[in-house]
Amino acid sequence: MKKKDLVEKVAQRSMVRQSETNRVIKALVRTIAECVKQGEKVTLSGLGTFRFKIRKAKPARNLQTGETVYLPEGKKVSFKPSLSFKRILTKD
């Protein structure tokens, strides 16, 4: 599903114009990204939790040459789905 499709579905369910729905979704994504970048944990009830994590530096292996290389510390965003979100996905 692309953003356009998401906007259409949310607009239909909420009975709000697509242009307004698009602005709200853009603002939501931007706000979540800014908060996570600042190190805040963002929890959306019914969806899950977004969190900023630092991956530890570690040795790794180049599979082509077999040489050991060193991977520096890295940054990543993690998402942990809520229990109710997991139930929706596994419900049949």
C-alpha cells in the first residue's frame, strides 16, 4: 500500500476530505520522526512503540574474502507492535 492509498482509506473511514487527511498523516510522520530523533519513545496505543537505538560496535566478517572487519557504532529506529496490533494481524 502506498501513502496515497492509505490517505484514501483513512479519509473514507473518518469521513474527512483527503487533503485534510494527507496533511494530518504528514504531520504525524514528521512529529514521530522528530521525537524519535531527539531520543523520545513514541507510543501509539493500538499500534506500537517507536524508539531510537544505538547499535553497538562489533566485529563482522566479509563473506567474499573471509576477512574480519570492524563495524562502527550505528543508529537505528526500532518499532515494537502493541499486543492489540499483533492480535489483529494473527486473527483469522
